[in-house]
Amino acid sequence: MIRLLIRARPTVCVVLAAVVAGLLYAGVFEFSALLVPVCVPAVVVLATAPAFSGRRLEPWRPLATVVAGVIAVGVTSLWTTTIFGLPTPRTLQAMAAGITDSWQLTLQFTWPARPEAPNLLFIPIMVVLAAVFGVELVHRLRGPLPALLPSLAIAIFRQFYGPLEAEPGVAVLGSLAYAAAAASLLAAVRAGSATETARAERQPGLALTRAAAPVILAMAVAVPAGLLPGARPEAYTLRNEVSAPVTNVQTTSPLDDLGGRLTASGSPVFEVLSGGAGVTHWPLVVLDEYDGVNWTGTQGGFRRLGSGIPQGPLLTGPVKRRTARIEVVDTGGPWLPSQQSPAQVDGATPLIDPERGTLLLPEGSAAGAEYLLSWWEPQQISKDTLRNAGLDWDAPGGRDPLGEDVPAWVAPKAKEASGDKRATLETALAMEAYFRDDFTHVTSGELPTGHSWLKLEEFFDERRGTSEQFAAAYVVLARTRGIPARLVVGYKAPPASGGAYTVRGGNAGAWPEVAVKGVGWVPLNPAGTAEASGAGGGGLAEPTQKLRDELPPPEDLSEPPVRPDAPAGRRRNDGDAGLSVPWSLLLLLPPGLLLASWLFGVPAAKALRTRRRRLRPGVGAVVGAWEEVRDQLRAYGVPVSAGMTLRDLTTEVARTADPPTVTALDHLADAVDVALWAGNTPGKQVDRQAWTAVRTVRLGLARQGPWRRLRATLNPRPLLPLRNTQREGFRWRNRRSPLQKSSP
């Protein structure tokens, strides 16, 4: 029984390592969604492999385990495409798509991604392949470490999806589990020797303790490794290169369509069926890039909305999750009414711009869509909280440049609107009051349109326009004064609206938003139109209005002290100050140097030693040839001891080596005899004979196969001197070599 358990342990450890590597994608998908698709196929592979362990069945083991694993993947992830669990052409087609497309499709989602088969299929497929290859490597090679390479490849590929250090929980648990599997594999292979097996049968308790020791040590090392500080947010991920395609969606900017919406003021656009109490704004799109002619957004690309979106980095205070049910009549395009920080959408599968909260249906039209929108709303926000929070200089898009050719009149207008005060939220409210008091909001008759520099200059000259010009002009002046601001197009809720109401074309508008630390984007109203009452607008309408009511004249606004390292008008980013130390990379530095020394240092040292031996004067070159052959045989596992002569070594090698190798050793022995006992200095012919024999022996050993040749090249033991009691290569006699003589 003990023998069976010992033999099965390496297979169990290799499959467990593949399972752990697959579960590292818990940050991409929810952990519960990965358990069945990853674990069930791995268990099937583990159960199938021992049934093909005999000599006759062993060649069929890779095929059998792959087929069993594929069937298990079909049953767990593609059940609807199978017939009573058996694969069909649809199953195989889905499998092929999982290999080629699934890993890319997952990158298009916000995480955690939706746990549907087309999205996560590549993970169980990788686990099955890693388990199968690992099982074959652990049974066909002496060393256990190569069997971990397939599962390690899965873990490395996970890093391209996002650094594990950014998810401490997954990093710690994954490090623990993988370290335990790897250490158990090393212990299991060691226990598989005849000596250790006999000792385990005599003393099972001691054997268990010796097997558990490396596991405990590996886990002790893995815990601090997982707790190290995470990678910087700027770390490269494949997600930065992939976004959801929207090429088939014909879109018109709602900002360009604003005049038409206002003209058809009575046409219903969407209905808030429930949950809309206190909401003042329903954004459609966020526009934060301006080239002097057009406002654009979503330059970072859309993503498919996954299972949900956690609280965004801009909202650092307490939040509440709110929901509202919405039915779209016609928004004039694929846009869905949204909120600043969406959390989830049920009933529709929109694309989302995560940084801006914009929702878009890939079908091309949102007409008739009904969905349940959830979003994160700040809580416990007072006017003092807003006043003391300060502006968020790092909010994405808030400080984007205004194009290359900014007209000369912009800076004086910005200085006039802000009262020449530094950038604060109160300064932003003073600029809002500047537009409210001195400009006229046009809502009927011939409506001004356009937002280019020329149109904005006309707006300042005539001092009249729609919310389009108000919002565009405000953002331009605010950014000129260093205030992080962006332009939003959408709909304002009807005044005094309850939980259910209809939003019409006349409610369309554009408004600016200003970024406040810990609070997010605060909507402002420079056009002065009426808004719904209550704690809407992301829970910010009421405290913003109170702060607006208490606002002193521009000349009496207080200014924060100027920090010497962050002058006014300059973007401040405290997170970039100082030197950032990549602690996780420093941890990898010692083992990386050790690995590099092994991979490059050992072959280089052997090559240098060979050259020195060949350049020895006189008898030294022939003796060096003998030493070179001896060390080559040591590298390949031939039993060598310090007291063996060349004739003794030839007798040992003759049991397994091919005739050319044995003949070369005989020639080398003749050359050594001539050099040592002839009584005179050997000539170049003897040196040439000795080193020709060295090359022949080297070629004969290389014919054992590339893997054994690589192991011999990287084997550092021949660099160490032989001791009198040392004897190496004890496994040589028990293996069947490709160099074995053919029987007559």
C-alpha cells in the first residue's frame, strides 16, 4: 500500500500544481466560477493516468489523458454542445475557439469577467494540457523540476493579464498552494528510490516527517513572498493592448445632436421605472479630449461589462450601492443612460468605458432596451467635506491639453472668470457663478450650435448660448486655470421628480464636472437650469448647493498655501514623488542571479578548463585529455572514483557504450601510456591522438539524446575535484542507454 501511495504522489503533485496555476485566474474570474471547470478535468486526468502505467499501455497514456480531459471540459463547460456528455463537432469547434479566441475575449471584459464558456474555456484547456505534459515529464525524466514547467507557464501567462502582486489574497494563497505542490513533488520523487521506500515501510512516521519538511519550508518562504508590496499600477498588462471592437457601431456624438433633442423637447427618450429618486443627472457620454473643433472621449477603448465593477479608485469614502430600472425609448444611438460609477447592468450586455462610465450597446441602437442599472453613490458628504477635500489632480482626463493652437483670448477670460484665484473647488464654483450671472441660457427659438474655438469666441462676445456652449466654455476656462474638469452630455431629471418619471428631449443638456479627491466627479450647472431636488447627482447635489449658497464674492475667496514643490498650475502627483522600489523584483534578484550563473557559468567554466588542459606543455596535454574524458563521463553519470585508472574506466563504460566510444577510450589509454612511460616528451601526434579520442567520446555520449546532453552540459559536479572515497554515477548500470551494444 505504501509503495502504491509513493508511486502516485508525483502524479498527484504535478496535477495539483496545474490546478493551482489555473486557479490563479481568480482575479480575472470569480473564484467560485473557476472551481468546477478547473478541478473536474484535472481530477479526470489524475484518475486516468494510473490506468495506463504498464509497459504496454504507457505509450497510450498521453492520448488517453488528453481525451479524458477534453471530455471532462466538455461536460463541465460545454454541456449544451455534447450528447450525454460525449463531444460533438460543436464541442470540438467550441474547443478550437477556446484555444484561439477565448483568452483574447477575456481581455475585453471588465473583471471579474462573465463566467461563460466562450470566455473562460482557455483556462481548463491549459490546465488539462499542463497536467498531461507534467505527468509525462515526471514519469519519463529523472529530475522532477521539468514536470513543473507546464504549470509554471500558466502562472507566467497569468502575469500578463495583470500582476498578481496587485491582488494580495490571490498572491498569498497561490504562492502557498504552488509551493506546497512543488515541494511535495520533490519529496515524492526522493521517496521513490528503493532505499527511501524500504525506510518508509519500516518507519512510516519518520518518512512522513521527512516528506513534510520541504513542504513546510516552501510554504514558509511563500507567505512573505505573497505579502510583499504589489507592482506599480503602470505595470504592463495585455489588457492595455486589447479592447472590445465597436467598428460596426455607427455613432453620432450626443453633443452634436443636442440641438435636435432640444427642438423635439416633448419626445420621450427613456423612462425611469423605479429607483430614480434624487438623481439629478443621467449621463450618456463623457467627453474629455478637445482639439479646438471637436470634443471626444473613450480613447482608452470600450470593454465588455463583466459580472460587476468594484468601487472605483476615485471614490475613497463611504459609498452606497443604488439601483434603478430603466426602459429606453430612443436615445438617438447605442448609448444607455448611466451614472458616474456603474457597478452592474442586468438585462442588457453593454460595452463600458470603465474610466468614464459610458455604456454602449454593440447592437447599434439602444431603442427598446430595458435594464437594471446599479451604481456606487458617495455617502456622508457635507459641504465641509467638499470644501476641505481639495481637487483631484490625478483624475483621468481632467487635465488633458486643449489642442495645439489655443487662442490668445482664452487665458484673460479664464483669469476674469476665476477672479485670478488659484485652483480650488470654491474657485470652480465662482467660475460657475460667473457664467450664471453674466450669460443667457437659450432654450427656445433659434438655438446656437457648435463648440469650436470660433463658436466659443462668439459665445463670449454675444453672452448667450445653449448648455453646449456653457459646458464647453466652462471646461476650457477651468483647465486653463488648472482645475480638473470634463464635459458630460446626457439628460437632467425633471424637477421635483420621484422614483419613477419620464425623461424627454427637453431635458437634454451638457454640463461640466469637476474632480474632487475621494468624492469623484461633481456635476456643476453654469447654465443655471433647474435641477431635481434631493441627494442626487451621486449624493452630491445637496452639499454642492449648500456650498454654492455660502460662496463669498470672488475677491474674498481664500486660497490654499502654495507648496514649494508643487506650484499653482502644475499637476501634482504625490504618488510619483521619490524613488519607487520594486520589492517584488528585488526578491527575484538572488534566485535570478543564481539561475543565470548556473545556465551560463557552468558551460563557460567547463569550456575554459578544457582550453587550459589542451594548452598544457609536454605530458600535461595528454593527461589533460584523460581528465577531460573522465569529467565528461562524470557529467553523464558514469560511476567514477578517484582511484580508477583509464583502463578501469574503459571496462566500466564498455558495459553500456557503443564500440566507437570504447575504441576511442582504448586509443586514449595508449596515448597516456606513451606519454607517461616512454621516457621522453610526447610529440604533437600523441597529443592529437589523445584529443581526437576526447572528441569521439564526446560525440558518442551526445548520441544519448538532447535532454541528457543538456543535463550533462549544466551538471556542475564535474567542476568539483574527486575525493578518494567519492563514487558518482551509481544509476548508470541500471538504465538502458541508446549507446548500449547491439547483441550478436
